[in-house]
Amino acid sequence: MSTRPMSIWGWLAVAVLGLGAAPLVKKLALNAGAGPSTVALSTAIIAACVVFGWLLFRGQGGELRQLTRAEWLAILLVGAMGSGLVPLFGILALTETTASNRALFQSAYPVATALAARWLLGERLSLVAYGWIVLVCTGLVLMNVDLSQNNGISLTGWPFWLLLATLPLIGLSDVIAKRSLKQATPEVVAAGRALGGLLILLVLLPRVLPGLSELPAMAWVWTSLSGLSMGLFAIALYQVFQRAFASIAASLIALAPLLTLLAETTLLGLRLEALQWLGFAVVLLAVVGLARRAG
């Protein structure tokens, strides 16, 4: 058997496990007593260490010096939005919503990127693609309908809108990266994004850093796993796209929320309403359809 397919599937497994595990371990860190700001900053620190460690292991550290000033500004801006503000918003929302709901919004990020590329770069979308996008939006709404709540519908709460705000941030960051970082290698882009995310969180959350040593032991375990998950996902994602058809890889990675849902129902006793199950299924179906259509 060729080693090439094994390499593809190995990296794909790392990407799916990293993306699927991250929301759950962040939720577990919150449940263990860590504050959302602490989880955000500690995750960013560990993820940056993992990504930069991989860059140095590959002997590509010198490539950072080859970036122009414009490329540095672009990569740090992309990181600040995509690896800083987006995770922070997601962790804040996790204080009230489920890890599976957070994971579902993550799976919808290709939709935000496609729309941002359409509006800002003039890339064309087919009518079928617009249909998939409408289905994704419909599914996200259904996932956030909870008839068991007293107010009848949970999408009126701030966690839904905070998660919704991550979509344009991801779309804009991906478009900036596509426009400004065409010459940079994937490893350098991943490292720069990790650095940009860490820097913006250090600026926004300077008082959190001294308190990291006071975290409960289990909170440290979960935040460490969170950073490791995000770092490994950032590395594996680019390795997958270098070795496989992008549409197939994106379709399989989009199924990562299934892993989150399975783990959350098993470990945290999550129970969804019928409409939420429907919304979850609709989003995954539509995201996979959009990814395959784009390829």
C-alpha cells in the first residue's frame, strides 16, 4: 500500500479530531472553573507554541523574515480576527450555549468565506451554492430554537448573536489572506495567524496572564488540550489541502461537529429538541454540499 494515502488520511483524522474536540474541551475547562478570558488566552498561547514548534521542526522559521511589511500587517490582521476575536467570541458564547452549537457554527465558516469572496473579490457563486447557503442559515436558526426555554426561542439571546458575529470575521480574514498572502507557505500563514491571535488577546486581556498559575488542575488539563487541539488542527488543515482534493477534504472536515455532538451527549448528557436535531443535520448536509460544489 502506498504511504501517500496513509499520510492523507492520517492528517485528515488529526484535523477532524482537533476541530471536533476543541469546543468540547473548552466547555469542560469552563465547567472546571476557568473563566472565558482565561480559556481564550491560555488556548492561544499553547496553540501558538504548537504551530511555531512545527514551523521550526520543518526548518521554515527563516521564511518569516522574508515576509514584507504589507504581508506582516495582513497576516497579523487575519490572525487577530480569525485566531483571536473569533475564538474569544466562541468561548464567551460557550458559557451559555453547548459545545455542539459552537462546533456547528465552526462548520459554517466556509459559507462566510464564500460570501465574503463574492462581495469583496467578485468571485461568482452558482444558484445551487446560494441554495446551500440558505439551508445553512436555516439550520443554524433551527439549532438555536429551544422550545423548552421560557422565552420560547434561544436565538433571541446574546450567545447566538455572538456566534453569528464570528461568521463575517472569518469571511473577512479569509479574503484578506487570499488577497495578500498568495506567496506565503501554509506553515508560515498558520504561524502568523497564531501570533496575530495571541497578540490581540494579550492586548485585550492583559490582566488575565498573571492569574493563569492559579487555575485549578483540571482546568489546566482542559485548556492545555484546547490549545493542543487548535494548534494541531491549524497544522493538519494545510497538510490535508496540500495532499488531497480540497472539496473532498473540506467535506470530511465539515463533519467534525458530529464528533463534538457524540462526545457531548456522552460526557455531558446533552439533549436536543427535535427541531435542533433537524437544524444540526441540515447544516452539515448543506456545508458538505457547498464544499463539494465549490470543488
